Amino acid sequence: MAWSASSIRFAGAMGSAAEASPPLPPCRQLLLSNNRVMKRIPSSEISCAKAVFGISNYQIVNRGRAIFGQASSSETPPTSTTIDLLGSSEKVLVPGVKSDSSVPLSDNASHDMEANDELIEDIKVETTKSIQNGGEPKIQPRVVPPPGTGQRIYEIDPLLNKHNDHLEYRYSQYRKTRELIDKYEGGLEAFSRGYEKMGFIRSAAGITYREWAPGAKLASLIGDFNNWNPNADVMTKNEFGVWEIFLPNNADGSPPIPHGSCVKIHMDTPSGPKDAIPAWIKFAVQAPGEIPYNAILYDPPPEEKYQFKHPRPKQCKSLRIYEAHVGMSSTEPKINTYAEFRDDMLPRVKSLGYNAIQLMAIQEHAYYASFGYHVSNFFAVSSRCGTPDDLKSLIDKAHELGLIVLMDIVHSHASNNVLDGLNMFDGTDSHYFHSGSRGYHWMWDSRLFNYGHWEVLRFLLSNARWWLEEYKFDGFRFDGVTSMMYTHHGLEMTFTGNYAEYFGFATDVDAVVYLMLVNDMIHGLFPEAITVGEDVSGMPTFCLPVQDGGVGFDYRLHMAVADKWIELLSKKKDEDWQMGDIVFTLANRRWSEKCVVYAESHDQALVGDKTLAFWLMDKDMYDCMALDTPATPAIDRGIALHKMIRLVTMGLGGEGYLNFMGNEFGHPEWIDFPRGDQYLPDGKFVPGNNNSFDKCRRRFDLGNAEYLRYHGMQEFDRAMQHLEEQYGFMISEHQYVSRKDEGDKVIVFERGDLVFVFNFHWNKSYTDYRVGCLKPGKYKVVLDSDKKEFCGFSRLDHNAKFYTSCYM
């Protein structure tokens, strides 16, 4: 009898502590070896359904995982009763692994029409090479497809029918907004090009500057070019609250505002006079000795602008993300640059086997220690690390290496700064944000956008498109999406999975509609682009297409997994770990909605928290990581579990995987941004670190040092990434958990053509261990965490081949 599991999307409910491994149906089983050395088993020893897996009885480091793959058919199997039905691919087993209805902007300034016309070919349309009418290329405008019916979500998940009223209202609001945008703005494609009208627009005749500030009573443009005279270049305001001024070129044809000039908008507001950084500014810098940032008109001559040389890579089938912060990516205690990251880090990421990088802290932020999440200037690159052209060079080099570049974009909140941010921009607290308490995030000390306002939609949609269009990013990781989707922002809230928690009065429908619009725009205009949403709530439909009624993300961050590992390491002894609990957490995701999983990210690396390596090895990491130094029990246990945790997470937890830079080798230091002493509002004194960069860097030299155990951990991570590249197991439809044994502390599952086996027992190894597998044939080890090069004990023989037998 043949048993097929190809139709099973995920089987994570196999057994419990009492029934860890239910009887398997007649299938093929994997045969491994006995004690220490794996060897072929004579046919006389092969019995039905028996697989022998051996790990030596080492009392401290018995944890291990190995992956077995089907051997090539060129090798002759021993004569036996096993069935040798080899396929073309190799299999593996792993032991151990409201909108405001205001009408659009006026377009009565003829002096910038030429610039807009020039932009049409570059931004609005793309040329297709289909030849017609005498061989001329057809110019085809890029358009966002019209809304669908939004009904398919009910076919995918019939339980959603109980919340039909909410979901239909949500989709009707989305359709209504799309219709208004089509009617008044010419469609989502045109609406998302706000940067062609707002801010500083260069044309052949001069420079036009526009700013939406309805609360301001008077406004003027000031800067180096007019000696900061507020009376020199006074702006005019239209009926929609948009201020405008046109500056003609100088007599010699040079621009009225030179490239690199400092500029600001001076306003008389309800809160008094203020000088603000333009909201759409593309570059801002902090002068030495000053605290507020200064806006810079970044407009280099054409010959100095960076020209992209390499096309975007095709979208990866499986996503292996290397999360990185450019500023802290140096081994030296300093702020690293885009150019240094390009030259030093990109080759490293490629060599490690990752196929995507996720860049943090790209949008300008006044407070370095905010990790880039308190954005002050949304269209500006972080000037600490270089210029806009430096960032473009970095991204172009990544594309040359075949790496996808994702940006960690922040549309969930904004810096509370008044002097150099959007807060109180026009003197009112309801400009870009909700007024009162609804517009303030008490935990983050930041402002919250009003996603129901027309100009806020223009600003944010254009911002997302700007980074894709101007810098050639390949997609985004949207930060803080849970905070956006609920009026309680997920604070002091436990999501249990009850659908009423997602579809009720606590849901911010305006915010969800914005997320649908931005995903619609991104995927419509950039079909290869990737969007990942940071949502801890588990919102149903989050990763389903907008046309089907979903929110439209490609991936959700599987955030509960990292919390589970910290919980186990901080609160429970090894013997108290429950295999079923681990499997449930890893597998607890919605069918047909993809997840990016991680064992730890930048959150766990921050001062005040601990990385997995620190939880596992603590102070021993400082004295016992040299290979010529005897390892302590904590080091042996820690290295073994560090590898196992990462592999079981990648193997079972999602359709994509993420690692924060340095964690691949168990970085020994936490992240502590330079800071001085400070007093909190309640008078409490918080000591600083003397503004030191010592803990705000990454010691990649430790992972590269072959005489340190860090190197073995790094090499295992490299092998893990290349294994996924070879077998593509994260995107396989075949996922099946065959064992969660609470007594043996063993987890066995299949993903694609691989079989993963993990032994989490703290002091017990096994021989003659039966392991089930779907496909019959000959198997081999393709990844083993116990290899010497991975700081293991080399207790498995990788030359052995293993044969299945039928269990009736």
C-alpha cells in the first residue's frame, strides 16, 4: 500500500505528550546506523518499518541534527528487500533540526509643466518592445489594476462569513477611496507621484516649491540663497491649504537655489512663528554642534548623479533575509557608510548564502538610538551614512550580486520632534496626525497618522513609491503594522485568535484601507516587488491579495517564534521543554498566507535584552570561545542549541527566513547606541555610556576567525542557507510533522524532499531509532550539526547510505 501526503498542507497536530508518535500508515522508513559511526545495515537486519538513527551517548552535548538526502542512483545499493525507487531530486532527513473629500492640487503653474512632461517617460510609462504599425515601440502606461470583487477570502476561510458585515464595509471603503482617487486624481498611479508636484520641483525655467500647510497664516521660503530673509520669497496659498512659490533661474541660467543649499519654510502658525524642514525634502543633515537637522536642496548636475547599471533581480521563490543596519555594520566603533557597506558587507552577505538584505534606518531620523524608527524626514536618506547617490550605488551593487534589497519603511508613526519633523508642522496637532490622544503613541512617544485624510494618503503612497522608483528598492518591510490596524495599537492586548478581536470597533478601518492601497499600488506598478508586514496579531486575510478581499502583503513576520525561544531559555529547564509546544508555535500560521520567520532579530540584540547566544552561554562567551581553550558545559550546550534552534525555526516556521547581522555566529555583544546621561520626566537619572560606539558595531572579525568557535557557528549558518538554496524546502507544499516525542525529546518532520530529525534531550542519545519518511529509496546525510567544522563532535559517518523498508 502506498501512502501519499502530498495533499497535506501542514500536519502539526500529530500526537501529544501522551501520544507523541501515532502509528504510521504503511510507508517507507529511513534506515540509519548504530552507535557513533553510521554504517550500512546488512539486509538480514532490515525489518519492516525500522530506521536506525545513532547519536553517541555524550552526556553534555548530545543534541544534534542531521539532514539526510537521497543518494544518487549511480551508487549500487546492497541486495536486500528494501525498495530502491529513486527520484530525480534528493531527499533529506535532519536529526536534531474617510477620506477627506478635498479635491486635488491645483495645476496652474505652467513653469513646471515641462518638468512634469519629462517625467512621464521616466516614471509614468514603460516601453514595451512589442512592435506594431511599422516597427515603432508601443508606449504602455503603468496602471494599477481595478478593484476585484473581494469575495475570494470567504472561499479560502469560510469562518470569515461570520464577520461579513465588517469585511464588506472594509472593502467598500477601499473601493470608494479608489473611485475618488480615479475621479479626482487620475488614478492611483498618478496619485502616488505626489513628489512630482510637492516639495522642490526643478524645471528648465526654475524651481517651484509647494507645501501643504493649511493651518499656517503666512509662509515664505528661506535659506542660504536669500540670506534667510523671511520677507524675500513669500509664498501664496490656494483654497486647499497648499502654499506655492516659483523662483526663476538666474540671469546666467543657473538654478535660483544652488545644489547643497540649506533651506526651510518659515511660517506664521496658530502656535507662533516657526522655521520648519520641508515635509517632502530629499536630504537633511545635522550640522556639527547643532541638535535640529537642516534641510538640504539635493540637486546635483546630471553628470554627477548616480546612474544605475544593473537591473533588479527577479523575485526569489524563497526569501532568506539578512537584516542589516548600515551605521553599525563596521567592526570599528564608528558610524559606517553606504560605500563601506557596499564594499565590505554585500560580498559577505552573498557568501553566507542569503538572497536578500533588509536595510534598517534608511529614512532620516534625528535620534540615532531609535534604530531608525522615529522618522523625521520621510523622503530623505539618513545622512549619517552618506548621500543619496551613495545609497543608490549600494543598491546597484547588491543587484549586481543578485541580492534583493528590502527597505524597513516606517509608516506606522512619526517622530515627535517639532523642529525637524512633521509634528505640529503647520502649528496644529491635527495636520498629518490625529489630534489629541488618538494621535499619540504613549509607549513610543511618537505621533500617529490620520490615514483617513486625503493629503496623508498622498504623502504616504508617494513616499513608498519614491523609494521604489528613485532608489530601486525591491520592496519593503512595513514596521509596526499591528499598531496601525487597531485603535488600541496592540498595547496591553493579548490576541487569542478569536476573529472578533480582528473585525470590530477596535479596528482602524482607515489604516487597513491605506495598507490595501499601498499594497495595491506597489504590486500593480512593480509586480516583482515584495511587501512584508510586521504584524503580531495574526490578522486574517493579511497576506491575501487585495482583489480577493485581503490586505495585500506577501509575507507576515512570524514574531511569536522569537518570543517562544526567549521564554524557553529564560524560564524553563531543558527537561521542561515541550516538543509539541515548540512545533505548535512554529506551525501556528494561517494556511495560504506566507510568513517570514526568525529565531531572533534586532529586537533581541538591544541593550536590556539578550540574544540567543547570550541566553545560552552568558559570560563563558568571553573566555571559552577559542578552540585551544577547553569548552565548558555551557559552551557545548549553547553552541549545539544555537544551531538547532536556528535550523528548526527555518525548517518549520515559515516560507521565508530572517537573521539580524552578526547573530549568525552568536555575536557576543549587545547593541547600545551612544548616549549621554539624562533625566527622565519623573526626575529619574539614567546614566549614559559616555557617548561610546563600542557596543554599536558588529564584530564580524570574530565570525571570520578560524581559531574561534564563533567561526564554526557561522559556517553552520552558511551551510543552512546554501542547503535551502539547493533544496528550496521553505516553499515546498509538502510539510508533515511525523513525531513530537515528549519522552525522547525528538522532533521529526518532512519538508519538501528533506527529512529533519532533532534530538533535544539534555543527556540522552539514541541508536536503532525508527524514523518515518514518505519516499522510498536510498538516503544520505546532507547537513549535520555535529560536524567538527560546526564545532560539533563528528559522531556521524557521512559516507554511510541508508535504505528504506516497508512497514506493514
